[in-house]
Amino acid sequence: MKITSKKIFKGRNIYSHKKCIRIDVDLEGYAEIPSKDIEGFNEKLLKYVPELYSHRCGIDVEGGFVIRLNEGTYLTHICEHTIIALQNKLGIEVSYGKAREVKGEHYYLVFQYIYERTALKIAELSVKIINSLIKKEELDFDFEIDSIKKILDKETIGPSTSAIKKAAESYGLPVFEIGNSGYYQIGYGRQKRLIEATISSKTSCLSADIACDKALTKTLLLSQNIPVANGIKIFNKEELLKEAEYIGYPLVLKPQFGNQGNGIILNIKNKRELLQSYNRIKKDYKDIILERYLIGNDYRVCVVNGEVVAASKRIPPYIIGNGISSVKELIEEVNKDKRRGEDHEKPLTKIKIDKELLKELKNSGVTLDSVIKNGESIILRRNANISTGGVAIDCTEEICDENKEICKRAAKIIGLDICGIDITTKDISKPLDSESAIIEVNAAPGIRMHHHPSIGESRDVGNSIINYLYDGDPKNIPIISVTGTNGKTTTTRLIAHTYKMMGLNVGMTSTEGIFINDECIDVGDDTGFESAMSVLLNGEVDVAVLETARGGILKKGLAYDIADVGVLTNITEDHLGIGGIDTLEELSFVKSLVLEAVKEEGYSVINADDLWSTKIIKRIKNKKIYFSKDKDNTLIKENISKGEIAVSIDEESICVWNNFKKYKVLNIKDIPITLDGKLSFNIENSLAACAALVGMGIDYCMIAKGFKSFYLDSNHNKGRFNIYEVNGRSIILDYGHNIEGYRSVFDSLKNTKYKKIIGVVGVPGDRSDESLIKVANLCSEFLDNIIIKEDIDRRGREKGEVSKIIKSGIALDKLNKTKIILDELKAMEYAYSISEEGDTIICFFEEFERLESLIKKIKVESLNTLNKINLEKWNE
């Protein structure tokens, strides 16, 4: 078995609403061989991955997968389960997976993941395990797992970030890592907030730097009469000994710039210990502080936005003897606690045996091999940080008001919005005395001790941080996602335009580019994952209106977590045979994701006139708004009878039925893009946009205002039935690129006056031959003259291939009025040169700007000059 390709879905996708990875594999001759027929395979596999014993595998009994193994199951199915089991082995809670045949020896596997790099390595290991079992080769499984653990340790979200993430998600806010940076974004657009652990986008960089400088912190606190431990920065041994005599033993040595208790040496009792400690700390740190060691308990007080939200008493790591086990064995026993991890990934950290611990044992007169009397307690290190193995006891209710005020003042003096204040005192419930002091003020304080105290009530500091970041009103920007075969772009633009009329900053993706209000920040077909992320990451965006195409969904899934409104304009034949989507049923399944990924209280907007759109209704769990040109449509009448929202045409006006009342929004002839009601497809697009805006709670008058000011031109709806009057001719540029797009344009032209219609036609090369023929048949029915051109991007076809197929579908009686001119611009020039006053020219374009420039040029040139062109130049 070998992996041939990988595809990462960072959000909801066609396989699952969870993050997934798809790997494609080649079974290299083993597609039809069950594992039971491979000697020793099943037994060795279960030895490597005993977690597979618990897999049910569709059988509602423990060990269902093992039953399947013994009956005989195949390698892709085994690989899928192994990938999930190995993630579970490392403490990653995932469960979804599936395997399917592509063709012959080629299969794909889809599996849920949380940590991308770890999951990919586990997938590779699973394949390696299978291959080693087939080839009967030994595999150093422990080495492989340890290597993956190291990757996981770097990827794992820390407990503080995790607590804030959980709080944000409880308000419906998405949280995601930006790249592999360790920085996380909460929310989208203007509602985004950035965090790095407990450093927020509001945290002052200067204040954080001050807090990292312990000497400067002490100076500032002391200047405002905040009690701090007496101390001074040390530059040499002479100064060390002199200041030690002045301050008095016991003493503390610590780095001026440090965190998590690293480098701190506590309770130095005499000159000999002082010199030894100084020599040791100087090896790792240049700037060193000497200060008085205070006898008392170690407390951490968490301040968020000027308020004390949690307080904990920290206890140094310790063991209690049983009269049998050695110190080392007792430490190992403590570390078996499932709450303890290697670093910060769990509520507690394992106790590590290092120089500091060995020194503390020596001070206590014991070694790692010593057996401690039953009930006797041994402190393993003086530092009580959770990161070095300590535990915490909640005392939020105990801290007195006087001490709260001192902590609030200290945070304000340093200028930190979120901080952890370390206090040494005998009793936090009593005001600080001469034997008490603030030891440190910490930026980016760890909050796991408050969320997971060993004793006492959990304090939701993450929630306090979220409420602070959002000024007590955690909410996201509105998201409207528009999908469908035809009409997506116009519907998206009309919704965005209406929001802009309301004075909001709109982030919009479309087939023409990415727009922040009227500023285009990227030109191109921007309807996929990265384009949507560009909008969602932009801090100026008040509302996101995202055109979401089939290709983007298939490639990477949805960029956003969940939308307020999802719109489905229609589902018709297009792109079939591409990306594994061969039928309208499969295409409907892909499109339905946009409506499934809508808030429970949100709305799915569905075209009640479109057969395939209505077929996915059963998949939609949120509220539905139907739109139709026919007010007597069954679904429209059904919603009206239930008091739910429906949008339709009545008495030549767009009307909304809501809560058993009817509201007239505006006459369709007052909507410029309907061309006085002649453009049926733009009536449908207006209905879809109106339904989406109603679902968002936009006032009907504002909807009418937006629709009335949205025009059929390149400024508002570029490339969508844009009409140019040129020397008595009408030239229409439209992006129609499939059979339904062509039919919609032709049907609309039936209501206009013209002598004859000349068409410049072409279809993207990735459409099927059958689709090309259908377009040709339709052109034969409607067009008087046909000029066949080709796109510059032939999408895998040979030059001239598409045009020849289209020509083969042209009716015999139209062949004498059909010409192939591959270059789009030359084709348009030719179409104009054979036109007369009163004719209409329709061009289904690829590159809008070139054609619009040509039209402007033609306007200023005389007709006589153009008619003198030697038509032989067009022959190809």
C-alpha cells in the first residue's frame, strides 16, 4: 500500500462536519486480499494497536472490529481504523472515518483529525504498519510513536488557550489557529480577537515587556507603595555577598527575565549555599536578582480587565511515603495521575527529576532510592509552579477585599489587562503585612490552575477573558453564503450592495474577485476556501457575503464554521464529470453542505421552483425560506400557511409573507437588473437576495432601496447581462458558461426587439462533450449567426478541440452562418463587422475587460471604417 495524494479539509466538508483528511492509496495488488489470508497479520496488528479491540465497526458490540478482522476485512478498512486508533492512543478524541473504492486498486480514506501534522504522520505510520505486516518486516513501533508524540507536543493547544477557546465556542464564536503560529483568532471580521495563550489583542506590548523585567516591575510597584520583597539586581560576587548581608537570610536568586519559575533558587540559608546557587544560575542567566525569601504560602491571583476573577494557593510537588516504595517509585506513582501531562497539555504537569529536585532531596536528607516512612511528606522542590509539578487549591472566595484592591492596583500600575500576580503571605484572607509581598506580576498567566484546581471550585477565567475581549457582548459578524449553479454572483452582489447602502463594510467573494466594500483586493475566481478566509481575517469587515462554489467545497471544504444564512439559487447540469461528481444527485449533495452549515436559528434560502434544490430539503435541519416566481407554488403556500417566511411575485411585485402577514417590497419593474421585468433569471436572483436579507432581519424598505440602486452595468453587476448601445446595435456581455446559463439569456432575449441575433459562443474545456453539444443545439435554435471562440484557459483540451465539438452540434441549416474564430476579441470584432443597425450581439465571454475595451473603441470609430475590413483576416 502506498499513499498517492493527500487533501486537508480544515472545516466542514462533503465527508463530515468535522475536520477531515483524505488520503488516496494504491493497494498494489492487495485490493481483494483480506487480512485473515495474510499470515500473522491480524495478531500482530492487534499487538501493535490494542486500541482496536474497543472499535465496534458498525456492530453494536465491544470488539466489533476484531470480529470483522477474523471474518476477513480489507486493507483500506483496516488502515482507516488504525489511523483513528493511533490518534486515540495519543489521547486525541476522534472517531469518524470511512474508506471507499475509486477504481481498481485505488481507494480513498477519510478520517477525522484535530492536529494536522500529527494526523498525517499517523496515517503514514498506519500504512507503514500494514506494509511491514505484509512483508513480515520488523517495525520499531515504540520509536515511531515517540517521534509522533514529539510532533503532537508541539501541536497540542495549551490549557489556557483551550479554556478560552471553549468559552468562545459556548457563545458560538469560531476559534482557529492562524497557520502554525500559536496565535489563535476568535470570531471573524470586525469581531475577530487575537490571542496567544492569555495575551490578547488588547494587551499592551510595552506592559508585557515591563512584566517580564522583574527588577523594573519591583521598582514601579514600590513607587506606588505596593509591598514587594526587598531585593536588588546583582552584577558580581562581591556585590552578592554585600547585599545578602544587608537583606538577610534566607534569600532567593532568580533571573531578571524569566517565566514559569525557570531558574529560580529559593530558601538559600547561608553564604555557602548562596555562592553555590550564584555559580549555578550564572551559567544560564546574565541578569540576576537577589531578594529576601519570605516564609508563607504561595498564591496566584488572576486579574482580568481590572477585576480579580480567581485566586489559587499553589502547593509545591510532594510525595507521601508508604514505608515500602522508594522516592523514585513514589514520584512515578504520582505521575501516573491521568491529569498530569508532559508539559501544559493537561491540568497538571508531571514531576520531572532534575538537578533542582535532586538538590531538594539532598537538603531533606534523602535520595531517589530512599524509602520514606509511612505517612511522611517530602517536598520535591520549593517552586510551586504548576508547570514544575505543583498543585493548586482554589481560594477565590477567601481572598480579602484589601488584597483584591492591591492586586488590581498592581495590574493597573504595570498596565496589564490580563495578568497573574504572585503573592507570598501566610493567609490570603488577611491583609498583607510586613512578612508578605507581591513577588511577581506575570503577563500571559497560565489559567489551568483556576480551571482545574486539585481542591476547590473551578473558576471559568476563559469566560471572563472572552467577556472582556467583547465588552460583555460576545458575538460574531453575520455570514451569508451563496451557492448554486447559476445566479450565485448576481445574488451575492445584490446582497452585498444592500448592506453597503446601510453603511456597513462588506467583505464579498465572487467569481470576479475579493472585495472589501468597493475595493477589489484580488482579481480572479475567488469562490473557495482561501478567498473566504481573506474576508474572514479582515478586521474591517462588518458582514461577510460569500459566493461559495462547488470547486472550492470539493477542494478544501468551507472556510467558515457556520453561517447565519445559506442560499441555494438552483442546481442544474454543470461541471459534471469533474472532481468525482458525475450526477445531479452527487452535485446536490455537495451544494447541500452550504445549507447544512447554517445556525439552528438561521435560515436556508431555497429555490422552490428548482427540482434538485427541493430534493435536498430533508437534509436541512435549520429554518427554511422558500422563494418562487409562482405564489401558488406548493412550498410557498406551505410556509405561508405555517406563518413562516416565503418570498414570491404577486401583482408584479416581490412580496414577503411572514408571520401570517403579507408585505410588498417593490415592483419588479423598479429593479434595474430585471430590465423592466424582461430578465426572468434576474427576477429569480432578486427573489433569492431578498429572501436572504429577510432572513437576516433587514428592513423591507432598506431592501427596496438597495435593489432600486443596483444596476445592470459593469459598476454594479459586471459581466452579467451588461448591455451596450453601439451605433444602433445592442451588444450584450454575459458570463453564461453552461446550458442553463445560455437558456436563461436566450429566453430573456425573446422579449426584446431585434432584427437578428449574432452570438459569440464558447464553453469551458472542462465540460463534457455532451454538454458542448447541448449548448450548440440551443445556439442553433436561437441565433441567426454563430461565431465559435475558445477560452484562453482550455482546461486540458487541445487547441481547437472545443470549437470543433460545438460546431459538430450546430444544425445543418445554420452551418453556413457559423464561423470558428478562436480568439475571443477577434470573434467579437467579426461579429460587429457583420452586424447591422437593429441587431443584437451576445457574447458569452471569458475575459470581460478586453471586450469592454473593444466596445468602447468601436463607439468612437465610424461604421464605414469597420465595414471596409477585409473579412479574410478572420479566417482560421
